[in-house]
Amino acid sequence: MLRRIGAEEGVAPEAFDRVEASADGLPSGRIEDIVEAFQTVSARIAATKNE
């Protein structure tokens, strides 16, 4: 469901891949991977606002 909504909102599938990979790697998953995924989303939103 989250991927579908993300796709409708223009969120790259790679953002979800990063979050899932980090969750799958718990307890040794890195929070940086999740933060980077959200930065990717923020960058896309900013780019579409500037178009």
C-alpha cells in the first residue's frame, strides 16, 4: 500500500528499497539509510516545486 501511494505521489521506488533494506538488516541496520531515503523524497519534492 505504501509503495502504491508513494508511486502516486512521485516517490522513487528506491526510497522504499532503502527503508526495507535497513529494516531487514535490523538490529545492525543503519539509521543513515532511512534518513537518506527521506532526503531523496525531499529532494524530489523540491525539484517538482521548482519546475
